[in-house]
Amino acid sequence: MNIIEYLSSKLLMDHDDIVKFSNSAPYRYKVYQIPKRNSSNKRTIAQPSKELKFLQKLLCQILEKELPVHEAAFAYRKNIGIKQNAFLHSKNEFLLKMDFKDFFPSITPDLFLREIKNHHINVNDKDERLLINLIFRKPYRQNNLELSIGAPSSPLISNFIMYSFDEEISRECANMNITYTRYADDISFSTNSKGALFSIPGIVETLLKNIYQGDISLNKDKTIFSSKAHNRHITGITLSNDNKLSIGRYKKRVLSSKIHYYSLGHLNEDEIQKLKGELAFSFYIEPELKSRFIRKYGSECLGKLVREIE
């Protein structure tokens, strides 16, 4: 894998010019904050400059051929997402959800290079420095580099970093008849064996410590056990007791209310566009909702909305 030669051929730039750009790349980010879902805390987003983003996308084209991604990883992969992730757990009665703490910022150049070596991926010293500069950002008033939430290369890098963990925990779970999946920093375990999940948090902590030497750890406040006796949710999708995927009763009521207001002409253009997006997602997760809403509100009311999102 010759990174600088690949970029040079794609960009028609000299090696020295690429290296010069890369030296300033960790500082080429626009940083802002957005509210975290279901929390008063903020999430830091670091958006790379237009030029850096283009380079990172080029990098992904060569890196995705070299960096392994485990089949248990359901985020940031083509034609796979939250629906497929949730479906694997839909027929199991008991569920455990866990979360990594500060996932992307925990991924550092040292961790990345360790995993490169562990997977016996051949990268020369010059390409190592280039990769580090182009992939990682320099936070304000900090000495360390970290993976950015907002860069197009970060999802691939994070999935690669977690390959070793995904492999080990998948093997452990297979031996215990437990289903395991990971969606970015959300990890889910399910089974029909009562009590089988209680040992999983300890196993996860041990594996993380052994593999990542403390660089990646759990957010213990987000460890949740549930079962069919309670509401079960995975990455925003409800697992119904009849083993199906659902957007949940509350979201259905909200959607129904919005459709009613739409039928009365009480939604502005921005609200209509948002409704279309919510309907598209809802019909993707729970396809039978489309015919249910059409029966309730009529094809004339929903016709335009439905046609435009199909």
C-alpha cells in the first residue's frame, strides 16, 4: 500500500506538495457543538475543510481495500444499517445494550498504528506520517491528535479499530448462544437464555483492556438490561413482542398528528419536508404503516407525500 503515490496519481500533485498540505491538515477543521440526543450535554463536531475532506474521501478508496471491517459491525457500511442491526435481535427475549465512552476522540494515532501492525498491514514510515496528519485532527489547546466526528474517513477508521474486539466478542458470544452486533459505539447483545447476559459486561471490559490498553472504555451509565417484559429499543428502533421491528407507539401518534395537521394545511414547507423524511424512515422500518396511514387519512391526503418519498 503506497499512500502518497496513490494520492499523487489521483491529484496530479508532487509528493512534496502533498506532504506540505498534510502538515497543516490536523488544523483544517471547523469545530462546532450540537446537543446530544436525550442529554443536556454537547457533542463536538469537527468538519474538515473542503480540500481535506476531498483527500479523506480519496484515502477511503484505498484504505477500504486494506482495512478489515467485521461482519458484526453494522454502521457505515453499504446497504447495511440500523434496521439490519436491530432485526438480528428481534426474535430474542433478553437484551443488553452498552456504549463506548467518547468513542471517536478515544481513537488516537498510537492506537491506529498499533492496529495497523497487529493486522500486518504494510505501511512505510512516510505513509504513516501522511495518514496520521490526514486522518486525525488537533483539538484546540491540546497536544494530542484524535479522530474527528465529522470527517468522511473516521467511520472506516473506527470500524477497523474495533475489528479485533468484534472478532473476540463474537467468538465469546457464539459459544454462549448470544447474538452480538455493533453500530458505531453502540453494542448490543441478545439471547433467549435467561441470565446469560449478566456476565457480558465483565467480559467486554476485560477484552477492551487487553486489546486497547485502556484507550477505549465503556460508558457504564449506558449499560441497560431489558426483556420482553419491558420496552426494548436498539438504535432508535423498537423491538415488538411479536418479534417485529417498529418505530414505537409514541412516534406513530406523533406522525399521525402531523399528517392530520398537513391535511388541514397547517404545516409550512419546512415542516412538510421534515414530515416526508420521517415518513420515509418510518415506512422503511415498518412498511405496513404506509397502507395503515392511507386507510386512515385517504390516498388523496397522503398521495403526494408518499409518491415523493418513494
